[in-house]
Amino acid sequence: LVPARLESALQQLDTDRDGHIDESEWEECIEVALSAKLEQREAKRESQAKAAAAEVAAFTLDFKNAARRCFELIDKDEGGTLDKGEIVRAVKEDAEVISFLETCGEENLQFLLHPPRLQKALEILDTDKSGEVDADEWEEAINRGLSKRVEQLKVEQERRERAAQRADEEFSVEFLNAARAVFRMIDADGSGTLEKAEVVDAVKNNQKVIKFLETCGNPNLQYLLVPARLESALQQLDTDRDGHIDESEWEECIEVALSAKLEQREAKRESQAKAAAAEVAAFTLDFKNAARRCFELID
């Protein structure tokens, strides 16, 4: 795209120095680009694994804090144990307690919300048969619920990762197909090589080629097409300050642009996943509240 650097770029691509770029030389460059992309994907997977572990850790902390808070809300006399009267009052009146129990993942804790099953649930939770649920018994039940919820979270993480992997694979295929299509577009005479005149003509006249290059996502590369920004863009791209942009500098900009695009895609996926989870949680809460209200009306 830079007339002053075109000859140097062609020389870099023409590895056998025969005066033109054949298809194997073009493919070699594409393979270098793809290799870099695969390295990025591996780094991304490692980052995702760390993020998943951090997500589980954060969820565990929040869950346990909420469980302790729930115990304290039920334990009105602060005696350190939960008697039946305290539980009955809490599951009828305290919205925070109700909300936690509904989503805690432990069925016996959830059964505390259902009058016909409350007594049986208390008997199961009260492992030492003291007639009350103490902090240790509560913690045991909470840990069972937490284990179930974490397992559900991991399943969801795996589902998201598989979806992201498929999306990345599709993106790589699209990238290669687009790169090969650009080669064919530039190769006007169908000879399998890109001559200087073909390249110059394509970046000046072929709107599909120009559009492909414009959508790289890197502002400095895009500014090469804006006369008023060209000089500044070249200075930004010329990282070794030798007065020209070599292949490594060009590839570096392309990789930065691709990385930004992939990060945007990942951020969008995360945002959508959070929104979907919040929607499901809200629906679940509303549905269960309605079901409980229906039971009370019938009873």
C-alpha cells in the first residue's frame, strides 16, 4: 500500500529472487501469519484457563460469604444455631434468605422453602440430631451446594470455551480464504504470481482489495490510505527508525490489529454470557417466587 516501499516489500516476498512472487512464496507468507495467529490462540487459551480459575475462585468466595450472611440473618437470637422457628420466619419473610436458598444448589436447603418438606429437610441437615442446625452442619450443606454450583459453572465455562474455539477456527478459515482471495484478485493475469504492476493497480483500483486491507483494524495501517495521516502513520509503523517498514514491522502491526479484534470478540462473548446468565437467574427467581405464591394461594 506504500508506493515508496513496494519494491522492498516485493523483494522480501520474492524469496527465490526470480523477479516475481509465485504461489508458494505467497503461501509461505500466509503460513507465517497463520503460525503467529495459532501462537496467539495458545496464549489466549492459557489466559482463559487463568480467567476460568479466577471466576471459580470469585464465585466460591461470593457464595460462601452469602451463605454466612444467610446463616446470620436466620439466627435472630445469635445463638450460633438455627432452630425451626427461626428458619420458618426467615423463609417466609426475608427476601435475601429466600433468594440464596433458591439458588444454593443443595436440595435440602431448598426444601426449607417448602412447608411440606421443611421438617424432613431439617432432620437431614441436623446430622447430630440436636434439634437445631449448627454452623458446622450448615457449612456441610453449603459445601455440597457449592460443589454442585461450581460443577455447573465449569460446565458452562467449557461450553463457552468450545463455542469460542469454534468461532476462532471459523475466523482462521475466513482469514485464509480472504488472503487467498486477495491474492487471486491482485493476480489479474492468472499467472500465479503477483507482479509489481498488478500490486500497484490493485491497491489503486480494486475496491475489494482495498476494503480487505482497510478492515485490518490497525489505525496506523488504515491511516496509510489517508494522505494527511500517511507520514505520521509511517513513523509509527517504522519501529526501528531506519526510514522504511520491513516485513517484521508490517507483520507486527497486523498481529496487533488481529489481537485487538480477537479481544473485542472475546469481550463481546463475555458480555453476552453475563447478560444471558443474569436473565436466566432473574427468570428463575421470578418463576420460583410465582410458584411459591401459587402454592400459598392454593393451600
